[in-house]
Amino acid sequence: MKIQSKRIWIAGQFIPAMIEIEGTKIKSISPYLEGGADLDVGDARIIPGMIDVHTHGAFGFDTNDATEEGLRLFAKGITEEGITSFLPTTVTQGEDVLTKALKNVAKVVEEGYTGAEILGVHFEGPYLNMKFKGAQPPEFIVNPDVEQFKRYQKAAKGLIKYMTMSTETDPGFELTHYASQHGVTISIGHSGATYDEALMGIANGATSMTHVFNGMSAFNHREPGLVGAALRVREVYGEIIPDGNHVVWPAINNFMTAKGKDHVLMITDSLCMKGHGPGEYFLGGHQIEIKTNGSAYLYGTNTLAGSTLRFNRGLQNLIEKAYVPLDAAINACTINPARALRVDDQKGKIVAGYDADLVVLADNYDVLETFVRGQAQLKKAFQG
């Protein structure tokens, strides 16, 4: 199949080009040729498939629910946002609930599904700092435990690829060492680490930070905290939720300016209520509410619990509201998460030999079509 556009994101710029897909891969890329493609999308933009490393659920499903049909609906539905790969993300709970959730992801991956590709699991908690728990259920927060984590990874059949934890509560950094040395990206989050403690976490294997500014020690000019470490340590990845509620636009601009274009990960941190309207729901056994601003809060409080952000709108917000440079915004959705997950040899770019993960965007950021490993997902009556 040959697809072409006058604006394809290649080598950090939009150029006219034609993409030839063979099977699941991009076979070749050649100059734009009038009448030479099976699908010509005209001036619509084509960018690499977008990757969400932190999303708990949508359409009534939460990863902790451990239902096969729910996870399959989740994977299929988020392609409408331009997501081609994702990490179903857990919420802190007891070992029995988390084990079932991990086994469910492993089973669906093993048996097959359609939609966005499941690259692994983001294990958020239960190894968190109680003071910075946010909406994570406090009764299930425990100290880091290597043997327990091994049981979780066994249940997941090795699919835990990314873990949020407070490294300052990890004695001797034992779990940080073990997980990071066994293919897991360690992300410091829900953490009260001082600036110096954050540096020690990084020195012992952490390579990312979870939803920067939220659920972490704040920045102060005399005690920079974890936020200060996120700003100062350029080579460590940092997640950001660009919904305007979790972080205001000037702060997002400051953060992304400090980090540069290669180390920010745009995330939704979406909950099961995405796709539903305002109302009352449950998260980890606790009552939460979706307010009219689209974000979730612990019921009756102003404590944020997650979002209902659509990924394509997050990209739009970075560019149109936070005034982030185009390349930094696109990288945060594509190649940066691929690098953080060590799959950047096959995802995150429009390059010959890479997976044919593509998103066709209108100028208003509506998703016109999403290709996952060469397969069109939306199958709309596309007009270029």
C-alpha cells in the first residue's frame, strides 16, 4: 500500500512524500508523486503513531478491572485519538487485585486483540511515598519489595516495562536496582524525594519521572525538590499531562523549555471515565468525581485523580496553548516515549524499516485515520 501527503513528519519537518507499506512495516519512502499512491491525503498531516505510557483506562474500563473484553475495547477505542501503542496502567491495590490485572493483560496479549499495540504494563504503585500518594489508595501502599515484585512480573509474564515508585523509600535501592537491571524503566513519582535524594535515585537506575509537578516534592529556590531535579537533569525523561488542570500552560512551557525536545513524555493519565461525562465514579475502591473541566478528583476534594484527556487534544494543547515548539510537542508524543521504553529501533519515527504506525491529522487536530502496524483502524470515508 502507498500513502502520500504534502505534509509528512520526516527528519523533524513536514515534507511532501510517499510512504510504501508492506505488511506491518514501512518498506520505503519516496518523493510525493501526483496520482502515484493508493491513498493521497492531500494537505492533511501524517505524523508517527503516538504512544501513551501512562493511561489507566477509558470507556468504562480500568486496568485493575482485569476484564478481557474491557481491555480489548480500550485498545481499540484509543486509536480514535491517534494512539498506536500504549501501556495499560495499574492503580495501587492489594496483591490479589494487581495480580489479576497483570494476568489479564498477559492473557489478552497472548491470545490477540485489535487496536493500539500493548507494549507492556505501567505499574504505578504500590511502592509510593504515603505523603505524596495523591489519589492512590493509602491502605494498599507498601514498602518496595523485590520478592513481591518478582511475583508481579511473573504474573505479567514479563510485561511490566515501566514502574512508578518513590525511590527514596527503597532501602539500599534494592528494587530500583533489580527492576532497572531487568528491563523495567523506573520512573520516580508519588515521591517526596529531596533534590539530593532524587539524584541518588537516578544514580541507582531511575530514568524517568511520573506526571511532573503532580504527586511530588515541589520546587523552591532553596530546596529544589523532585520538580527541581526534573528541570535540572536534562537526560532523565519527565511525563506531563497537558490538560490545563494538572499543570497550567506557562509551567508546561517552562518545563519543556528546560528539558529540551528529547526528554518529555506527553501522557493522558486517563481514567475509566474517559469517553463519559461528568459524574461520580470509583478508582481503587475510592469515590471520585469528574468535574466539568474534564479532570477527576477525589470526591468532595480538590485532589486530582487523573484525566479524561484525548491524546490528540493533548498534542494540540502543547502547541496551541502551552506554545511549545512543534518538534518538541511531536517528539513528546512519539519518539521520546519510544526511547524511554527502548523500542525506538522500531517505533516513533517515519523511517524505512520501522513499524507502519501512522496518524493522519486534520489542521484542527482531528484524527482522520490511524494505522497500527500497517492496518487502518478507523476505516472512515477519508477525504484528503
